[in-house]
Amino acid sequence: MRVVVMGHRGPLHLSDLCKLYNEDSVHTLCAVFEHEWGKQQNYSKRSDLEEDSGRELLLVSRKTNAGYSLLYAIWMTFHPALVKVVLLRLSTDLFGVFGLLTLRWVIQFCERQAVFDWAGYTHSLVVLGAVFCCAVSQHHFEKHSRITTANAQAVLAGALYRKVKTLSLSHSSQRQSNTTQGSDVSGEVGCVAELVVTLTCLWSCPLRVALYLGLLWGELGPGVLVGVALLLVLIPVNSAVEHKAKQLRRTQRIIKEKSEELISEMLHKYQALKFLTWESWFHQRITESRARELEMLRILGFLTAFSMLDSICMPFLVGFSSLGVFVLVDDGNVLTPSQVFTSLCFFRLLRPPLLELPGLLCVLKQAQQSFCHLEKLFLTEDLGTSQLVTTKGATEDISPESSQQPCDGCKDKPSNSDEKQEYYLFQKGSGEARGLYLRAFGWHWVSVTSLVYLSVCAVSLAQDAVLSVWTGEAKEVQGLEGWTELRNSRLSAYALLGLLQALLVCFAAYCLTCGSLRASRTLHSELLSDVLHLPVHSQKIDDRWLLQAFTQDMQVIDEELPKHLYSWLRSLLDILSTITLISFIMPVFSLAVCPLIMLFLRIQSHFSSAHIRIRHMEANSVVSVTSLECVTHCVEAPLSRPKHREVCLTHCLQALHQNLLVKYNKITSESWAALRFDGVAGIVLFLVSLILLETQPDSGLVALALFCAFNIKEALRQYPQAASDINIDMLSMQRFCEFAKVEKEAAWTVTHRPPFDWPRHGEVKFRNYESEASSICTPALRGIHLTILKGEKIGVVSRGKADADGLVSCLFRAVEARSGTVLIDDVNIARMSLHDLRSRLQIISQVPVLFSGPLRANLDPFAQHTDAQVWLALELCHLREHVRQLPAQLLHPVQRTALAYSFGQRRLLCLARALLARVKILLVEEALPCVDIETEDLVRQLIHTEFKDCTVLWLTQNPLNVMHTDRVLVLNKGQAVKFDAPSTVLLQGPLFSQ
């Protein structure tokens, strides 16, 4: 395939992808669907014409519709593709059974009980033909079913886009939007699209169950009922485990949301957090929340032990019980290799459809609700935003020029810096990321987990070997007593191996859970530490990337990566153990191992490169239109001009078409790879059967080798998919590596610390101080040379807030000095640790900052003061009575938005925080206009009385607000232009030169 080859060579672009046929384009499919839907509407109107010809009554009468009209319209739109999917499903099932029967014929040929009078190589060619037909049929079924699902989803979304085009926001729809909530339309569209294909294959599960049961009955008779009974018992057990897992995930989501709120608050209020030196407090809070998350993950991880037992040990238990009943009910029942391994294969094939049948009822019920809601949307003539999204308000007029442009939500956005950075990380490689994860996982857990999984594979092969030896020895046993002894000994050995396998699987799940939890805990802790050590004005990392790292990337590490690693390790060990066993049985097969491995790795290399690049394109914001977000923008955009609606619709459909194009190429590339991996498995099976039929060893060994070669197909499919998923997961790990390399701020603590009572006086000296700009809008300080005496009240006046921010950053060392020094009580602050410096300063910001949590923690998070001292500080700030009226008083929770407090009260709380700190240097920023005059006068009065011995810097842009100070410092573009008494400064004329 051209896309796979080009994707292996370099980056892919939309122009490199295989184009859709005209009949598969969004425009063509939408036109066909609208035609069929229009026919259904006309039929419905004619049927309801006798009741009422009015449109409103028609809508009322259709509210109870079960969604069959929409289902029929979709069926008429896609019936050629759906019929093809049905036939391919049927052919896949039949060819799958035929392939197993050909293996049975080969084993019977070696048992001298040939079904057909064929030569040995003829049997091998028949096996190859059956495997090839099954692989091609399965390839086309999976490809066409997935493409049909994608087409159905695109058609429904496109039809909704066209529906939005015809909207008119009448008063009735606006009134309705106030009472009706928005719906998850995109989820319902996906549910309906998937069900369209599921319904066509609904008959497949009962058919396969009946077919496999009939074949098993022919092999084992009534003994097969025991295995089926175990599978049926497993259905409610699976349901109970799944229900428990859903409850745990629901609890985990609640905990995760709280953690995300904490992290978002930390990033949003990062400067205040750093200046208060409360990093350890937030670190403790986030770590505690994270511990609750990990506890949920630990329980969920142990639940995975059941799923692993279900997938690995349940086939053994079913086979053991059925075979055991077969040989125990009648001493004349002697197992043959063809019976044993054919039955085991059929039981493996029986398990999936039997367990899928009960779940289909829930899927059908949910899909019917989606059908009903979507049909109601399509039938509604006055479709307001209440049916799709929440409106912002009434429409507005737009200019003729703007009507030619799409709304903001529909514009094709070029790749921004985020996408370029992500692609850079994507291309950079994952070697470093893999090493980081394995170190976090723990090399001891890596070793133990690998050894345990290897033991599981070895025990599984030993089980099959016991059956092979048993069936081989059964032919040589003479007499009933000898057969009974052999039967009991082999059944006991088989049972012990099954018990050992169950114990190893549980231990493997424990090791995987412990290692993955260790990795999650370590990586989250390191990321949190890295973020808390970032400079206050870090310009290299966007807050969105940090939030994504704590949320999306951590979710990948917590949940996705362990599953993909398990799938990769298990499939790899299955492949290696199968090849080793076959080579042991047939040494000549080892000559073909190297060419087969090279062929497999070459296909896997091409597929992995192309698949990762297509997945990257799918995640690109330009083509990722899997939801109906564009509908939101179209509805919220002015709808009074048809040209504007037409442009919006065109851009929506174009983005939808691009998304479908990427999905189509993703599906075809995965199908291309799956077909070739199945081809490699077919070659293995053909070579094994050919060599066995030529050498003609014991029939038990023939059955064992064919059974292993037949089962290698699943592992050959899982391995490259898991490897590709791990490569994509490593993008999240690569971000962690990049965060670790970002330059950090100075050390929080150093060996040589200042005295406990430093600073005693609060004298500040600037000596030819120059600094870098802390941000783009904040100028660098240049040539600052002045002295602020102890206890002096200084007014700092600047044209804009940027100059004042530069001074604050300088004193708190948010930026480091380029030259010169700042001395506080003759101690160079550049030689101090950041915590020692910042804990001796306090700032009352223009926007007062309160953190979520108890009120007391906002004043004294480390409990360094008694409750009496806290109440005294509140009393000085005239907040004592207000806090006493709160339900929990000092422990009353402060919400993240702190809306329960006015700006003035929040400013007074910040002042109470400074009173408790008892610092010698205080910075006070100008209050916002929303703060009442009485509150600001109280703040000024308290500072003059309670901080009379402290050095206070009043930061403002209004000179009249600092007339009460001892001296005024005028900053302009990072320079100190004036520094004198207030009256003297005002007499010198304008403060700032034009």
C-alpha cells in the first residue's frame, strides 16, 4: 500500500493519503441519506395527514417513534455495504471452521485414519488454502465493517450540519433553550453508527455458538455440556466484576477531577504560591489526592487478575472439565490427538460469541435511545440550540464581508506551536522515554514480571505437551487397568499444571500492578517536583502543556501503558515459546525461522511507522472533527445571512471529509498489516504441516505442533499493534523527559542559612542593579542604585504595572540579577536560598489570592500559630465576626473561586496572613477599583499601625495614593528616574517624560 510505504519513509500529509472514491465521499453519502430520509418524512406525513395536517401535531405524534425511520433510512443508504459485511461475516465464520477441519484431517492422516485419499503435500496445500481464504475474508470483513461505521458516523454528523444550516432562532426556540439541556450528540452518533454494523452481524453469534456446539458434540458427546456450563457460569461473574470495575472507575473519576482542580489552581496561582513559599503545602495536598487515585488503580489492577485468569486459565478449565468428563464417564472413551486439539480449538472459538450475547441486550437498549433522540432531532423543524448545545443568546447582524468568512469554530486552523512541538517530540524518538519508564517501573519488577510471564507461557506449553504425550501413550496401553492408571496420572498432572498456571497468572498480575503503580507514583512525584521548581516566569512551557501532562499524559501512564505492555510482553513470549517448541519438535523448521522473523519485522517496521504518523494526523486539530463542536460555532454564529451559513456548512463538511479520509487510511493501513501478519501465520502453519506430513512423527506431536502453529496467529496480530500503541504512549513519556530538562529556579534551601531573626531592620540597598526582563511585557531593571532605610514607607509610582512587577520580581528573585546586587540588612539576597528569602517578605497583591481548602490553612497552612493568634489577626482586620458566623468558622472551606468573599474581604484576609507572618518588609500593590474606600482605608490604617517598624513599599500608578509615604520612587521603563519626598517629587513637574 502506498500510504504505508510513504509513511515508513517520512512524514505524511493529507495530499499523501489515498483518496476516497466519489461514492464514499461525505457529500455523496449525505445526499443519498437526505434523499432516503426525505422519503421517510414524506411517508410519515402522509400517514399522519388524517390526524392533523399541521406541523406541530406531527412532531408531537412522532415523539413516541422508536427510531425505525432513521434506521431504515440508514439501511437504504448503506444496504450494499451492509449486505457485503453480512456475507463477509458469514464467509469468515465458515472459513474459520473449515480451517480447523483441515487441521483435523492432517492429524487424522498421521493417525492412519485419513478422511480423504490425498497425499501429504495435498493436505498441506488444502491447509494453506483454507488459512488464506479465512485471512482474506476476515481482512475484508474488518475493513468494510469499520469503513461502513466511519461512513455512517460521517453521514449522521453531516446531516446534522445541514440541519443547522436551515435553523432560524425563533423566540420559541430561545425560550426552549432555557429549559432544555444540551445532549451528547456526538456520543449518540457514534453509538448509532456502530450499531448499524452490529445489527447486521447480530445473527453471527448464535450461528457460531450453534455451529461450534454441534462440532464439539460430535467430538466429545455430552461431556461438552460441562465446558459450556462453565462458560455460562462465567457470564454473571464477568458482569459482577465489570459492575464493580465501573463503580471504582466512577469513584476514580471523582477523585481525579478533584486532583485536576488542585493542579489547575496551582498553575493558575503559581506566582502567589511561590512568593508565599507554600509549595510544600500544595505538594502534600496533591500527593494525598494522588494517593487516593493510586489506591483505586491498585484495586482495579487486582481486578485485572480476574480478566487475565479469564483469558488464560478459563480455556484450560473448560478443556480440562470437558475432556475429564469424557474419559471418566466411560472407560471405553479413549482420547485421540485429533479429538483433543480440535476440541480445544473449538472451545477457544466458542468462548467469545457466547460471552458477547448477554452484552448485546444492553447495547441494543442504549442504541435504541440514541436512535430515538437522533430521529427527534431530524424531525424537529425548529431545531434550536437546546437540542445540540447551549446558546449564548440572540443573533447579531454581521457585515457583508464577514458573511463570506466561516465562523471561528469552522475555520481551518494552521498548525500552531503546540502541534509543532508535539510533532517534534513524536519524531525525536522514544529510547530515552522507554528508559525513564523502566527505571520508574523498577528494574526488579521488570525482571520478576518478565520471568513470571515466561513461566506462564512455559506452563501453558507444558499443559499441551501433557495432552500430546497422553494421547501418544494411550495407543500403546494394553488393558483397562493400564488405561485407568495412565488416565488418572495424566489428568492429575494436567490439573496440577492448571493450578500452577492460575497461581502464576495471579502473581504476574500482582507484579504488573505493583510495577505500574510504582511507575505512576514515581513519575507523578517527579513531574510535580519539576513543576514546583520551575521559575515563576517560565517562558519555555505553556500552562496547557503542564495541565495536559498531569491529566492526559498521566492517564496514559496509569491506565493505557500497562495494558499495552502486558499485551506486548504476552504476545512476544507466546511467539518465542511457540517457535521454540515447534523447532524442538521439528529441528528442520529452525532453518525457516530467520527468514520468517525478518519478513515479520519488515512488515512490522513499515506498519508501525505509518500507523504512528496516521494516528498523529488523526489527533491533529485540523482534521479531528469526531464531535459536533463545529455545530456549536455554527449555531452561535449569526444566522441572518444565508451566505455565512453556506460558508460555515462548507467548512464543516470539508473538515468532516478530511477526518473521514484520515480514518479511511488508518483502517486500510491496519487491514493491510493484519492481512500480511495473517499471511506470515499461514506460512508457518503450511510449513509445519508440510514438514510433519513428510517426516510423519507421532500423531500426538503432530497435533501439538499444529495446535501451536494455529494459535500463533493471534499473537502475530497483537504484537505489532501493542508495539505501535507503546510507541504512541511514549510521546507522553517524552514530554516528561522534556520537562525534566527545563531550567529550574535556584535552590530552595542551602547549607549556609541566615539567622532566624533576619532581617532585623528591613533596610534594602540596590547597588547598580540590573536584571533580565521577567516576561515580554515586563521591562528589565537597569542601573538601580538607591537605599531604602529601615522602617521607611516608600511609594513606588510607575506609568504601567509592568515596572512595579519588575521590582517585585527582583525582590522575590523571580528573575536573577544580570549585574549588581540587592542587599537586605547587608546580606546579598542572590546568595540566599529562595525559601529563606521569600519567607521573610510578604506581598498584598492587587488581585488577592485565596486557595481552596480551610480558611485557617489560607492564613497558616503549616500550623505555626495558635488559634488565638489567628483570631487576633482576624479581629485586627475586622473579620472576626464574619468568620464566627460561618458554619465551620476557621475550618470553613474556601472554594476555588472564593466567591463567598468580596474583593475587600479577600484583601483583608491577605493582610491577616501578613500580620501572622510578622515580616520586616511588606509590599502592597494598589487595590482594584472594585474594593470599597472604607476597606482600603482600613488596610492603610492597619499597615501604618501594625507595621510601623517595617519597611513598606506601596506600588501604584496614581501618585496621589502615596502622599502619605516618606519618599516616592518613580520607575519608568526599568529605570529609577526620581526618588525623593512626595512633595518634592510633585514640585519637579510631570513624573514621566512623554
